[in-house]
Amino acid sequence: MAVEERTDTPADAAKAAGQTADEGFPSVWTRPRRRRREQPALSRDQIVAEALALLDSDGVEALSMRKLGARLKAGATSMYSHVANKEELIELVVDEVFGEIDVPEPAGPDDWRPALERLAHSFRDAILRHPWMASVLGEVGMSYLGPNMMRLSDRVLGIFEAAGCDDVEAADTYSSTLIAFVLGTALTEAAYLTTLARSGRTEEEWAASVRPAMTAAAEQFPRLRKRYAILATGAQEVESTRGSAFDQGLACVIDGIAVRLGV
């Protein structure tokens, strides 16, 4: 099938997706999916899978409805019958990434801590597999309504219930604290890895190139000077250092939650 030139307006696209101009829904998750009498040429799952592949290979800058349609050999009508715009598409792809996160069900009250550790590492791994997430996640304002994110949130609350936390408000606070740590750390790493990929250098090559400037900048700050002197020896691999920093930070967060829970 030849790729159609898009001639529809944003209002046409919204109408095709089952949204009227008056409704003004801000998210794909708040707009009812339109029932179709005929079998569409493309499914939403096909569109999301191809968009995810495009984002992973070329980054956010390369994503457009026209380019995605060309990769799928589909026209505008097929695309806009599922999503009204690029923003809705990104919402769907972000939730697809959330679906990769492993959130274990604790077998007993003593399993809550390893369950949180497993969740946190799986969450970080998912973000680092898709570093473009660093560019979009802060803009996906209603990502928490996606089915995979809802599943994740519900299961995290279940982990805190297993730990003996029967206060829903407290469990929600602990959950938010843990997820905020993982997202803050992993998204920073993802942004760094994106910059690194654009440079064409390895982590070790990048670190070696900036060490002289780091050492000079820290010269008048004794604590940083000591820190950077250790890094300058190259005794620690950059990737393993990132992993160790994440593990230590995660331990601090979970230790604090354990104190609050009294377990």
C-alpha cells in the first residue's frame, strides 16, 4: 500500500480518533476508544511496536507521524484512527516501556525488601534500554493512567501491604518516594547515555577526556579534589560505578522506609 500524503487537519485527526474539538481530552487515556465496524488495516499494537523501534534506533527527534506511517507502509487514515497526534503516540509507547518492568508479588511478609529491590532494578533497566525516555517522561503528564503504569503502581502498593503497611496514604508516599528515586537516577543516566551515544565515544573514553577539566575545577574544593583524585586513577569502571551508586542509593531509600514501617 502506498503511503498517503497527510491532508487532514488536527481537527480531522482528532475526529478520526474519536475525539471532538469541544471535548478537548488532554490524554489518550481519558479519551474513549472508538468502536469500529470494519477491521482496520493497522492495529494500535502494531503502531506502538513500530514507534518503539523507531525511538530506540533513532531517538525522539526522528519520530513523526509521517515517518512512522512510511515505516508501516500505511496512510494517515490508518494512523489517525488510533491516535490523534504524536503526543498521544508517545503516551502509548511510554506505557509500553512500563509494561517491561517486573513487579514481583511478595510470597510473605519478609519478602517485601527483595521485591522492592527487584522492582527498582527492573525499572532502571527498562529506562536504560530506552534512553529516549529521559526526553519525554516529564512531558507525559497523564502517564500514570496507562494500564501498565496502573499495574505497576497497584503491585507496589501490594508490596507495602505485605510489609505490614495498612495505611493507604503512607503506602502511597513510600511508593512515590521509591519510584521518584529510581526515575531521578535512571533518567539522569539515560540522558548521559544519550549524549554519550551522540559523541561516538565509550564511557571510559568520555571519562578520560573530561578528567583533566574535572581535576582542575575541583582544585580549590578539598572534598571534591579527593573524590576526583580517586576517579582519576581509573581504578573503577564507569559503568560499574554507576551501578554501585544506584545500589547504595536504593539501600538508603529502602532502609529509610523500613525505619518508618518499624520492620
